Amino acid sequence: MADFLKIYEENPNPKAIEKVVTVLKRGGVIIYPTDTVYGLGCDITNIKALERIAKIKGVKLEKSNFSFICHDLSNLSDYVKQIDTSVFKILKRALPGPYTFILPGSKSLPNPFKKRKTVGIRIPDNSIALEIVEQLGNPIISTSIYDEDEVIEYTTDPELILEKWDNLVDLVIDGGYGDNEASTVIDLSEDEPVVIREGKGSLEIF
């Protein structure tokens, strides 16, 4: 049975955020709000938790397309190779925001992702997600929670999310209704930006 925790985005309660961080540090898996759809996440440094998420999603951890939720751009140097000024300017313009940027991965990626050439980076414009990552002290892994219903695609109601995921995760955060449109995914690992998926984020930032 998952815990169900109400947190208001406007002014996230530090005690509630602390509770979430404790769950993550113990290797827990959480569902949390972002500026797009609700995400499934865990501490990036906890291998067992990473393996749990991969199992839930039915993918091999090494081949998964999970993105890293960071607090700000200062986290980048830990996971991303040095990027040029033009790429950094795009990131500064777009983040925090509803984008996932594919960037060249560095040699210091966590073990399961060591062989990766690229990594997806997210800094969502959502104070709950950002506070969690800041208090945790490192990024969390993230993947969207899809709905099997082809029409709905993403579940937006936290209570319905709890109903469906109750036995799979340790904690569901009720941060209000989520969006039903995922982030825009842009590959910045080569010379020119390439749009992989058009989602909530406007392409006018380029």
C-alpha cells in the first residue's frame, strides 16, 4: 500500500518534502507531479530502486530512456560532457520548463548508464519536484506514467493514480491535477537541435 501525501505546489510544506526525501533515500519509488504529466521516480544513486522502476516499466535498465530530474543547471557537469555556449543559452532560455533535453553523457554517469552516449535532462517548472531534488542532494530518475487507455494516454487525477499504482510504488504525491501532455524532447547532442517529440514546450525558444 502506497502512502498518499498532499503537497501544495504554491508553497510546498518542508516537512512533507522531507518525508518524500526519506522514502527516496530508503530506496523507495514515488509518483510525483511535474509541469507536464505525473512521473514515476527514484533516487538516481540507488541501484535497487532503479531496477524496480525498470521492472515496473518492463524495460532493461541499461536500455531505458529514463530522464534525470535536476534542480538547476549546476547539476549538469556531473552527468553531461562540456557543452558549448549556444547549447547552454538554449537551456538557460528553456529551463525550468516542460522540456527534456538530450545531451552528451559524461564518464561520471551512474553505473547502469555508464555505456550511454547521451542522457535526458529535465528541470521541470514545478516547485514540488524541484524541492524534492534539492533536499535529496542529487537528481531523481524519471519516466512518465502512461495510461493503458489510448484515449486518455496520461492519468491526471492523483486519486486515480493512487488506485492504479497503489501496490507498485511506496508513495504517491497529490500535487493537484496533472497535465495530459508530455514534455517536448529535443536532442542537443549533435551540431543542430533535433525535435524528437513535440509536447507541451513551445518550439519558439529556438
